[in-house]
Amino acid sequence: MRNWIKSFGIMLILITFVAGCSSYSTSQGSGQTNSEGYEEATIRLAYNLPQDHHVAKGVEQFAKDVTEKSGGAINVQVYPAGQLLSDKDMNQSILTGGVEMGVNSSTLWASTVPVMGIFDVPYVFNTYEEAGDALNGEFGDKLKASMEEKGAKVLMFADYGFAQFANNKRPLESPADFEGLKIRSIGDIPSEMIKAYGASPVFMGGGEVYMALQRSTVDGATSGTTAMVQRKYDEVTKYLTINNYAYLEFILAVNKDFWNKLPEKSQLLLSETATEAEAWIRTQAEIEDEKTAKQLEEKGMEVYVVPEEDIPMWKEAAKPAWDAFSNNAGNIGKELLKMVD
């Protein structure tokens, strides 16, 4: 009887051990493929933009298409609007594998990969077409390589659109008109430009800007017109200056180690689908910029569009921002500037 109990106990331990191993194996990926030949994988994708933003819509469609094209084998689980990670925590989580994929601004990536600050350098790109051609060529390849050196693979450059200025004091028709103003900035490089124009840059989160403008904590702010509409700038500012000084980018990046472990067939699907979404987002960026600028004017803002012939004056006055980027991004930063100047 004792021998039987002892044998039963040993058998129970073995069963528990095997079950535990089986559970662990399943959680790491079964390695099984479906009828379309795709290996099963779960990918968590996080972003912080509002779900109705054109970048968010493009990213959501990317996730949906990957899941559908793979016959459900590659399950892209999307966590929108900061549900999983804040924008400040996003990059580190991608680099450490805390999340497989994430979307974040190039401005925030610049603190880890300095050359990503190129998008904040004033007047690097004049048109949407120029930006697209550069990102699809050697310029984009150099940026991708710099990201991979840090441990993140770029799947998509998601065009947010051009950055503008809104303020309460006066029309900003030349750099001299910035003198003495307090302007909410979106990064280190734009801050150098704001200072060069004679104003004082103020850092704060996007969600704080409305109240800061309402209480005159700042006199103005820089952002894309899509964000200005969403955050109701028209209620707390009077003047809008369209000078297209920076072409804002968001990056869909994937943890490099995770990427390298994916089968080639899965990598190809993700890359091709990201390229499709990238093209749609780039087209939408121009449409949304034009639409939201018009909406702000219809809501009562006084809009000044800087004439094309005046842009060289604005660019020359912003030279300290170019110098700051060059000093921070080193030789590769200088190479990138030469490619687009």
C-alpha cells in the first residue's frame, strides 16, 4: 500500500511538471503554422495619439490587415491612446522588449537616437513630396540604421504633418514678431529656434497647453493644426501662423530581437503592410493639414500664411537650431543636413 501511494505521488509530480512545461512553451509561442504558412505570434502594439487622428487610423488599419492577411496567425493587439504606455515610457519599453511594437514621435526618439531630431530642424522639408522622397531613399535608410544600432527596427515613418504657431498677442509675420513672447515648445531643437526668434520656449505636455494659454502662462504654442483642432486652440488663441517650419514624424518601431526571431515570411508581411499604411498616412497628412487649418480659420482664428519668398528669411534666422542639431547628432547628422539642404 505504501509503495502504491509513493508511486502515485511520483506520477503526480511528473504530470504537474510536464503540464507546467507545456504551459510555458505555449506562452513563448507554439511554433505552429496555419494553412497560409504563417507561424503563430502575438504582437502588442501601443500608441498614445487619439484614435481619430489620421496616424492612429493608419496604424489601426496596419494591425487589422496583418492579422487578416496572416489568417489570424499573427495577432496584432493594439493598445491606443496611452492605454498601455505613456509616450515617455514607450521607447524604453520597445528597446527592452516590454512591448513588441510601439508608435512614438521622432522628437522623443531623439533623446536616444540624436539623428532622429532631424525632423525638428527648421525648414528641412518644404513639401510633403520632398519628405516622402527623402524617407524612401538613402536619407531614410540612414535613420533606420541608426535606430537599429540602438535595438529598434523602423517599420514605418508615419507623417504627422507640418508644425505651425498659434498665439494670443499678435500676428507673427516675421521672426522679429516673436520678440518677448512665451511659446510652448515641442522639443530641444524647436526651442533653439524659438530663442533665436527672440521668444522664450516653455516645456509642457500637450494636455496642459489649453489651460496654459487660457491662463496666459504662455502666449502661444507650436503644434500641428490637427492637434490644434483636437485640443481646441481656437478657444484660447487668436492668431495662427502657417510657416511649415518642421515636418513632424511618428515612428512605428519594433524590438529588434523580437523582429530577428520572426520567420522571414512574417517579416515580409509586416514590412509590406507597413509600407502600404505609410503611403496612406502620408497622403492623409496633407489632406488633414489643409482641412484643419481651414477649420481653425472658420472657428475665428486669424490666419497668416508666410509667403514662399519669405521662407529663406525665417530659415536664416533659425540657423542656431541647425547648429544645435549638428553638434548633437555628429557626423551622420551633418550628412543628413547636406542631403536635404
